[in-house]
Amino acid sequence: MPERKAVLPPLAHSGAQVVSRGWALSHFVLEVRLDMPAWKQVLILGGSIVTGLLISAIILMVAGVPAAELVNESADTIFDRQSFHAVLIQAAPLILVGIAASISFRARFWNLGLEGQMVWGGIAATAVSIYHVGPEVLRLPMMALAAMWAGMAWVAIPAFLRLKFSVNEIISTLLLNYVATYFLYDLLYGSWKDATDAYPHSAQYSNAERLPDIGSFFNAALPMALVFMLIVWWLTEFSRFGFYLKFVYANATMARLVGVPVLAVVVAAVMISGALAALAGFAISSGSAGRLTQGFFEGYGFSGVLIAFLARNNPIFAAVVAFLIAMLFVTGQSFQIFYQIPFAMVQMIQAIIVMCVAASEFFIRHRVHFQR
């Protein structure tokens, strides 16, 4: 009998190869891209976002929102004066949580406790107001500083657990969110409840404790967020700290071997992240709400992670993405009011966009072609 020989499919020059199993199908060859022009990356990323929005639009239409109203509500978010004002108010805390997530992710510390840090920022700022700490003329900056210190102290707990005992910070930061939330509830349903109306929120801040309005469109929270965005951008792109941070992100072990102070860099990045997230809590309580409320932080943690992911941890891009997410928030609020769309569906739309962007990363980093 003639000897049989095994015939193997040809290997690609780089990357892995996936071979289809069928009678007349071609080979699917998967290769790792060595480089891709920036304009192609932007095109693929933009296409993924549009795909996510189209899928979301179909889901909303199935839920009962007419197609014409989808277009009208989206247009009103930009061109309607009141809606655009709401977008700018919403954008300030989103910018802060977005850059907070970005800088911690650059240090490969997955800070998912942004909402807990926001809670403690709001609590610390409100404590300064309730107990009349310091002279009234300095009350506002003292509230901001107290919020930042509280955020750093809260994020220091999972940072210590990670660096000392190798506890996964994803788990610890998420669990600490619940601790902060229920401590907030204990205050607002207890000693800090507003005595004038018995609702679970603190007493109204005085005028000296409110972030002032600038013009008729936004208050001081937005320029404050933009200033911190520029500071973080300079730190990450032009300072020695940013240079070290790139080493740590690429390979922490190699960075340590070449003399980079990895521990100090990671701790500094995590502390900045906690301070910025807490500052977002201060921006909401002192800027838009004027008091500490029980649900002021809801949805911002996931949004901060989404912003960092879409912006690829770039502070400038994070501000742009935060503005787009703010538009989505305001449009979603209109759908909630007029079409009884639950807030969970707005969060689902964000999740759909994240999945589409994650899929685009595959096509940016890999190339698939057919081989006969």
C-alpha cells in the first residue's frame, strides 16, 4: 500500500492561523498588525461607535421610542438652550471621573471604586458646610480640599491591600463602594437629614459654599474640571512622572530593574485618581445639587471607566468623550421622562458602545484575510 503523508496548512508569516474545516472553504489567516496609520484607527473606532449607536437606536425603537423622536431628542440636546445647559453641567463631573480612571489605569491599578470615592468627597465637603469649618470666605476651597483628602484616604485602602498583600484591587474597590454608600445612607437617614422637610438629604449649602455660575450656561465646576484635565495631561505627557508611568504601564518588572521607582509612581497615580474622583463628588454636591443627596453618584463609576476606555487613557480625549457621554445622559433623561425608558437602558447603551469599541480593538491590532 502507498504510504500516507499528512498535509499541513501553510503557516502565516506572523501571528496565528485559523483553518476552516469544510469541503471547499478557504483558510482564514489571522495576523498581528505591526503598524496602522492613525487615520485608519480613527476610522475603525468611529465606525464601532456608530455601530453601537445604531444597535442602541434599534433597541430604543423596539422599546417604543419612535424613530423620528430619536433624531429630535438627539438634536435638541445640542440646539436646545436648556438641554445644552444640562449637558455642560453634567460634563464637569464626568470629565473628573474620566481622567481619574485614566491615570489609575495608566499605572495598571484598576480603580473601579470611583463612586465610593465620589461619596466620600461629597461627605467631606458637606461636613465642612455642616460644622462651619473655617471662615466663610474660605469655605469653598476648604470643601474642595477636604473632598480630595477624603478621596485619597479612601483609595489608599485598596492600594495598601494590593501593594502589601496582593489583594485584587478590582474586588476591593468594588466592595468598598458598598461600604461608602451605606455610610452615606446612615448619615442622610440619620443625623444629617434635613430637618426642614425630613427628606434623606443634607441641609442646603449657603451661597458661599456653592460653586458660582459663570454666565447662563454653566457654573465653575466645568472650568475647574478642565483645569485639572490640563494638569493631568501635562503630568502624563511632559513630566518625569509621566515618563515613569509609561514604563510602569509597559512592563513594571522591567521598569523596576532599570531603576524606575515603581512603588512611588503607582501610589502617586492612585492618590491622584482618588482625589479627582472625590472632586467630582464635590462638583455635584456644591455645583448642581447644592446639598448632599443619596443618589448623586449613581452611574458615574461605570461612565468613568467607559470614558477612560474610549479615550485610551488620554486626558484630553477623556474630556471630549465625557462631553459626548453627558449628551447621552441628558438624552436618556428625556427618554425616561417622556417614554418611561428606565435608567438601566441608558447604562445598557453605554455597555453596547463599550463592547463595540472593544471589538474595534481586535481589527486595529489584527488583520484577517483569506488564503486559498
